[in-house]
Amino acid sequence: MDKVPNQLIRMVQLGDVDSALKAEAIWQCVSCETCTTRCPKSVDCAGIIDALRQVSYERGMTSKRQVAVVLFQKAFLDNVRRNGRLNEIELTLQFKLEGFAAMRRLSFLLKDAALAPQLQKRQKFHLIGEKVRDREIVHRIFERCMDGQV
Ligand code: SF4
């Protein structure tokens, strides 16, 4: 990380929010919540870092490399919301097309194509995705999360 959690929190406290929003560290955080759990002042560092990620993306301050992370997370969640579980073909198509639209780089579109046959040979990539039977339950879980009830 280019900045550790307490440095990010201090930047925000001192009003240097832009530096915190541009830090690579906010995209390297995996939300494990160790910093939140161990903070002697009970600061929700992980929650603040999560908010910094959202604001960074909304304000267009996210680097092109990190935009791919955001688009992948979005494609992943959209996919689970739609199917109840992951459909790898749909996920890959959405991620690659939205990434290409955002970055305008042909190399991004083609980058991992050569891996597909190897993954499929090892049965790590499934051409036909499965859906859960009662997707309404999955929709309700997402709605409750969006409403902040979870
Ligand atoms: S939540 Fe975990 S990964 Fe993120 S900054 Fe805190 S300790 Fe690091």
C-alpha cells in the first residue's frame, strides 16, 4: 500500500481528502476489517476506505487500472443478482465490453482470451451457467443490502 490505513484516516481528518481519494491503497484494501477491529479509537477504517473508493469512482478520480477493478466488481454483483450464482460467460462478456467502452483499449478486450481453452480443459470455466431456482430470494437479499437493512 502507498498509504497505510491510519495515514488515510489522518488525511481525511486534516481535510486532504483528494490525496486520500487518489491513493492506490484504497483499491488494495480487501475490507478484511483488521484495522477497524484493532483501532484503539474505534474508528471504522474499513468503512471509511470503502466510502473513499465510492467517492473516488463517482468523482472520476480513479486510475484506469482501478476502473477495471470497479467494473469487475460491478459485473460480478450484477451477475449474482441476475442468476443467484455466477455465470462465467456472462461475467466475462459484461466485464470485457464495459471495460473496453471505458478504456478504449483493444488489448484489454483480448488480454485473457488465450486462457479460456486452458481453463475449460481443466474444467475451471463453464460455458453453460446455472441459475438458482428461486431467484426472488436473491433479489430480496440485494434489496435489503441496498436499503442498508443488512
Ligand atoms: S480493511 Fe484490512 S485490507 Fe483494508 S486497510 Fe484495513 S487491514 Fe488493510
